[in-house]
Amino acid sequence: MMRDKKRYILAASSRPIHEADRKRFEAELYSAMMQQLGEAEYFKANPKVIKFSGKERFVLKVMHERYEQSIVALTFIKTISGKPIGLYTLKSSGTIMAVQK
């Protein structure tokens, strides 16, 4: 049995994500991505925030076959928690080490 390939996306937010709000941010991000991708594509992409880096950056893990759609979905998200936000992809890679450099 082959293991699933994953891609790691380093993304940045236009506003700070405070430590106390990170769980809420994740839930809102997943909900917004589901709206952008649709339910079937969302579950195929299986996005997970695996690390926050500073106040404005985070690493998102997605399935390899759907990483391009996930990047597009991130750019179309304009509000989280009712507040305007911009999400930008800085880098994507097949390993978490490469994306953190």
C-alpha cells in the first residue's frame, strides 16, 4: 500500500493571528476552504494547519493531488470571523523542512 503524498504550503496573513485566537482561526479557515473548494474537494485535499510561525505565518498541509486548488482557495478567502483578511502563499514544498527555510 502506498502512502499519500502531501504538500506543505507556507502562507501569510495580512493581519496578525494571536496565540489565543489560533484554534478559532483554524476552524474559520477550514470552513472558508470548504466553501471555496466544495465538500468533496475539501475532503480530498484534507487541509490541516500544522504550525504557526510568528504572528502572521502558518504552514498548511494538504494532499499532493489537490495542493494547487488549495492555494487558489486560500487566495479567494477574503474574510475570517467577519473581519477582512488576505491570505498569501509564500512557498510550497514536499517537505516541511524545505518550506520553513
